Amino acid sequence: MGSYELRKFSGFNAAIVDCEKCKNLSSLNSNDCLKCIGKIDSRFSLLELRKNSSIIYFDESLSEKIKSGIFELVPRVVPKFLLYYLVPFKGEEIIYESDFYKIMRDGSERIIVFEPPEYNLNIKELNEFSERVLSIQSQNDSDKAPTVPELKDEISELTEAYTKGLGIFDKILGIPELQDVFINSPGDSCVFFTHSKYGPLKSNLFVKKEMLNRLSTFLRTNSGRPFDESFPVIHTSIKEFSTRVCGLTYPMTYDGIGFALRKHYMNPLSISSMVLEKFMDASVAALIWFFIDSDIKLLITGPRGSGKTTLLSSLMFLSSKANRVIVIEDTSELPVPQLKELGFNVEHLRTNSFGSADSFEFSNDAALRTALRLGESLLVIGEVRGTEAKFLFEAMRIGASGNNVMGTIHGSNAFDTYDRVVNDLGVPATSFKAADLVISCSYFNSNNFKGRRVFEITEVKKGWFNNPVKEKGFASLVSLNPMTSKYSINLEGSELVKNVAYKNGVSVKSCIAGIKRRREILELIIDNYKRLKCESLLSNETIVELSGMIAAGVEHSNILKYVKSVFLKSDNDEFIADLLKSLKAFSKESAVDSKKLFLMSKNISRPKFNELISSLESKNVIIGFCKGSKRYWFIRR
């Protein structure tokens, strides 16, 4: 009998048998194979026979059935280098289904069931896939530079994922709806997920310890940060998937390695997109926009997963392009590359992460002191959580006076944030007055609304000395009624609005009118998007352009005209796709003839129109067909 290993997972045992030296067929259809496996004296539910490929059987009573000789099992034949198992699952109901996964209901639980292509290859594809991967792995073990075939078929994409990337996690991390991935130490339970629509989910995915080791090596190599028993915590990010990672190992855990991966939007949401997704309404967004234009200092607070970083990212695009922007964070999450692409003057400072004191990286304190010498107009702190808080508030009071300062901090509301900053982080109470606003976010799960929302905006007044609650140092400007999901805004008596008016040499009434104009702009964007489905309307590029027009004093009526023209101005192939979507041209029956489509593309020449059509057709985004002498187009759903 070949050697075997028994691995314990939550809910089942896996017997892994090495059949490399066995001359017989590795299958439960072979009597010789059955005799060998029958010698395993432990109970197991999953059997993996490893030879040229891995043959996997699963049944809750598999070992007993094998010994009794009574079973009818169809195995999965997969590449032997896969570092995970997919356990078969039959739920009561499928509530969502895609090519890669489906979500099923089983009683009160929801389970995500993965069906990756590498688990469903035919023999020819399996052999080709295995040969490519093993060939590259052998090159990695030699002095030769590994080469990945440039063919863009499915096998080539899988090969790249399993040689250059993280295997199945390359695909998982590319799914926008999967926001959280939890691999609990020591890796013996299923991988847990958080879905943007369906919430927390169990899964049928179990990773092997080799996968945990591979993830550890990948993170160490890409971050340059240690991760071992001497440094048992790693905070880093996977840039290509816009994912923040926290890794743990012994002695931080009792046994083995665990990971928490948090996804962020690869294309950061604009303020208008956040209004569309009901993170806030247009009135609240307009108020925040007005304050960002007024060089105020704000903290965004909320529990984990409440949307703090998402909101901070969108607010950065409201800043003037004339500003010098300094961003400080230990793990790259904020949209610095996108800001640079739009022409912002941005410097990105990297600091050491929590738990990595003996590091080549600089502390948050040192980064803040450096930032004040880099000519900042907007200072952005990814997360305020330690001793740098004292220096940050000092920077708000002195070094960054007159400039925007924004950051996130864990808390539940303004007072809770004040209490944490003063009592946990050691900032003098009166230093908290350096902040102008506290925006509180939370996750709601009610009949009226499920998702993340801004639920309060609090002004920090300047006339108190010891306790902002007793001395009425906090003023609620915005509050959300969770029962009605409606906001109430009260700017009457706001010291902050009065100070902005005084600084700009205008009346409070003029400031209120400025907020109203921004609300009208956002409402027009949302209305036009709902009617036309033009993605360009929701882009940060459009928001940046509008912010520049407001700063330049462009007439409000002309700004509204610009919003209306965004749909007609586009000269890329997305414009044609958006136009077909707006016409609901999703099939042959609803297809639009080419002449009509061109006439609707008012500002595009015929050669440019033909170029865009060809581009979309080559990308397989649209489909064309002829009917008589006319050419028609429709878009794939």
C-alpha cells in the first residue's frame, strides 16, 4: 500500500493516499486499490488518490462503505496540485447562481458553493493544464526563467493563476460582491465569506495547509514584511485585487495560520454613486461636498465594515486639483493611482503596520512630521489608531491650519470617537476641538434598509473646555431616522457654516445656496443616470470636472448644462455600450439599426463611430447582424 496521511477538517476527515509507486489503476473500481484503502484504520469521509492526477471521493460514511463493499460513488478527477477541497453540498434552494458559484439556502443558513472550471475539466483539458503548470514549476526549481504561454484561452488563464497567482483565490478576489474572506486558524474549517447582498456565508471550500503556506510566502514576498513566529502578525494588501490582508500565526494564534481579507472597490465609488447606492441622500452628500470645498478637518468614524474607507476614498475626489495631497497609510487602500491618473498632485507615504515595531518602515508619527514638510493642502490619514493621534490633532491645530485634513477611526458616534481619542489614545481633551466634523457610518439590517449608511454628521464646536457633552460642544447637523430611512438636516446656529461664510466673505444664506446648488447637481446626475444608464455620469472624472467648475465660479446653469451633456460628450466605446443599454437593446428583437445609433451619437464623426463599433465587437460586448440592407446592433447582457 502507498503511504497515506489523514487530515482533520471541521466535520470530516480526509485520507490522502500517495499512489505514485503503485502500478495498478488508482480507483475504487480496482479490487487491489480497495484492499489497500481498506487497511486505513481511521474513519474518513474524503478520499484523495494522488497519482498523475488526484481522484477525489466524498461521502459522509465513505470509509464504512468502502469496507462493506457497498457503494456507488462518482469521483472528481482534478489536478494534483490544487491546494483545496470542494465538498459536495445539496441545499434546499438556489437563491443565486453564476458561472463560478451559486448561493444556496439550507434551513436558516446560506452557503456559497463554488464550481471553478479547474474542478470540471475533461481528460484532455486536465492533462494539458497539468503539463503546463508542472512544466513551469520545474522551471522555477531550475535556473531557467519560467515562461507562461501567451495564448489567452481558459487553460492559459488557469495556468497563470496557478503559477504566478494564488490559484482559486485569484478568481474569488476578482468577484466584486465578495467583500470579506475569512480563513480561520489552523485552516481546518471551511472558508467564510461576506457577500454584499447576501451577507455572511459559509462555503464548500476547504483549504489545505499548503495553501496557507503559499499565501504566507506570497504576502511576505510582496510586502517585504516579516511573517513568522517572531513576527506573528502581518498587515498588507494585494494591490491587483484592491484587498487588505491581516495574517496571523502562532503564538498570536493557538495553532496554525489564519487570514482575514477585506475587499475594497477596485474602481472607487464617486459621491454620486454613493447617493445612488443609498449610502446617503443627495442633500447629505451636497453638505459634505460643501464642507470639503471649505477646507475643513473631519474624521470618519464607524465600526469595521461600515464604509469608512469607501467614503473617505470618494471624498478625496471632491478636493481641488490645485491641492497638494499627502496620503499616509500602512496598507494601500486609498485611490492614489486613480487620483494621479486624473492629474492630482499626490504623494503617498507608507508607514509600519501595527505589530511590526522592528521594521524598516517609518512610524505614523514620523510620517506625519514628514508630511508637514511636503507642502500639503490635503492631508489624508488612512486610519488613526495609535500614538500618532496626538500628533495628528496637533497638526490640525497648527501645522495644517487652513488646509483639509481627513482620516478614519474606529468608533460608533462623535462622543464615542472623542472618548477613544482622549482616554484610549492619550490626546488632550481640548485638542479634539481641532476637528470640525465627525461623520458617523454604520451598517443597517432592517426591513427598511440593508447596507451601509451615513447616520450622523456632528459639528465639533470650539467654545467648550473640559467635556463636550456637558458643555454642549457637539451639534448634530445631520441625523438619520432608522424607522423611515430619512435624513433631517439642521444648520441653524451652525458655528462651522458661519465660520466658512466669514472666511469666504459671504453670507450664511449664500453658503446655504451653495449647498442647494450641489444637491441639484447630484440629483440631476442620478436622474439622468436612471434614465440613460450612462456610467460616465457616475464617474469620479465627472465629479472632479464639476468640482473644478464650482471652484472656478462657473455659472450654475452652465454646470447643469454640462451634466446634461456628459452623455453626449463621450468619445470612447463605453458611450456606445451605454447608449444601447439606455435603448434596452439586449436582443435581436430590440436591436437598433446602425444609422439610428450613429444619429444618436451626435458629437461623433462617422469614422470614429465605426472605430468604436469595431472595438466593442472585437471585445464581444455587442453583437451585429444584417437584416435586408440594414445592419443592427444589440449589447450582451
